[in-house]
Amino acid sequence: MNSIRPTPVEQPSGGIGRIEPLLLPRLDGLYSRRAARLRTLAEGHAMADYLHFAARIADAQHQLLKRAPLPDAANAVLDDQAPLDALALPRDRYWQQLLHGLVDTLLADATPRVRAVLEGLREASSAQLETLADALLAGRHAEVGSDRALFIWSALSLYWTQRAARLPLHASAGPGGQRQLCPVCAQSPAVSVIIDGLRYLQCGLCESRWHLVRATCSNCEQTGKLDYWSLDSKEATIKAESCGDCDSYLKVLYLDRDRQLEAIADDLASLALDAEVERQGFSRSGLNPFLLPG
Ligand SMILES: [Zn+2]
Ligand SMILES: [Zn+2]
């Protein structure tokens, strides 16, 4: 059970000082900022082509948000534990409309290889797409394959992020408990971010952020064997927090130190750090939406 419990907005949050335990996503500028940051990071980068490609996906998400926003009717939630639990929430067909919108937009300037993937998705039946989405959300990436997963996840994330942004909730935090999973949709965090000196985990699906005290493993909540890795200096704005208890790591992005950082974009552009930490025997616990396994 997650110890950050979203509760109806009428209820008092109850005595945890000034720390906001849950920050719901703000749609305004989310995808346009990400696209712009990906393009900035692409300059002179070894992965420039892929960063530009990711920017085009973020652009397409931005356009869809304007052109085909979530219908007002889609507001039903589950109970107050993970109200948008990705494995339990009945999905509105609207998410497939988003996927088709993404496919149509990206087909315009797709390479032959990407075109083949996109056309495969366009021809898939509605039932096939639901099966793929179920597999992806349950972490069965091999059943989907990373090529298709990228586009399906981008559509699902756009759906869940809009749902999360509209939740009439705030959250209260209980002591202790497990906080590895998003209190809104129960998926894994993509990265950690430091905001106003506080550490939040950022959901890789619905983009909500939830508080977890610093110097605690985001995967197993142990505190004894943490190390911090960076490629340049102690003052680096991107570090990897590794845990010798569970042999995992998650990146930490210091948004406080560099306001230009964008969590998903900068995580993707700093894979050289992942390679170093993985060489030390740690495996990544967070999933970047642009870098799904399978
Ligand atoms: Zn989430
Ligand atoms: Zn751990």
C-alpha cells in the first residue's frame, strides 16, 4: 500500500508541515518545453538523431493536447488508493484516438523503419491495441517490443497525464510505508527531481510527482548503502543514486540548480551516466518513456 493517499480536496491534509506530498502534473507547456529542451540537448550530442526524434513525439503530444483534449466525461476514478491505477482503471477509447493522432502526425516525416512500425499500429485492431496496452502497463515489455512500445506508451501517458491533471485531489502523507510506486497511477518513477530542496519522484506514466525524503533508496527504502555518481563534478545537476541493498539506481535531477533542466529530456540525454553506473553492477529502476525495454 502506498503511504501517500490522495484524498478529496475538501478534507484537510493533516499535519505534515509545508511539504506538499503530491504534485499533480501541469499540462500547460509540459510537452512544448520538453520538445524544446530535447532540441537544445541534441546540439552536438552523440544521440542527436534520437533526441530530435523524441522531440517530434513531444511536439505531436503537444498538438494533440490542443486539438483533441480529454473529453469532459472521462472523470471516473477508483478509490482513494491510486485513483488512476494503471492496471485497474477502465481505459476510455479516447487513448486510441490519441495513438492514431500520434501515428498520423509522425508518419509525415518518418524514416522507412519508423514508418513500418507506425503503419503496423495503424492497421492493428482496437482489441489488439488494448492487449498491447495491457501488456505494456503490466511491465511485460517483451510482448510489445520497444519499437511499438514507444508510441503506445506516448499515447497512454498523454491520456493518464490529462486524467491526473484533472483530479480534484490533494494528498496526505502517512508515516513510513512503501513509496516506490506513483500514488496516482501505481506505475514506477522515471527519475527523481529536487525542487525547493525536496526530493520528488516523477511518474513515468502520469507525470505526477510525489515526495520521498532524500538519501533513501526509491526502490527498497533502505538508507545504508547509497552512493551518488556523476560524470563531472560534485556540483553536478544530474546524479545517479545507487543502492547497495537492492543493486538498483535512479537518476536525480537537481532542478533547483539548473532551471533549464527538464526531467524526461535530460534523463534521456544523460545515458552516458547510466552506462557508467551499470558498469558498476547496478541496474536502473526507473523507466524513461522514450527508452522502454523490449
Ligand atoms: Zn503516475
Ligand atoms: Zn535499494
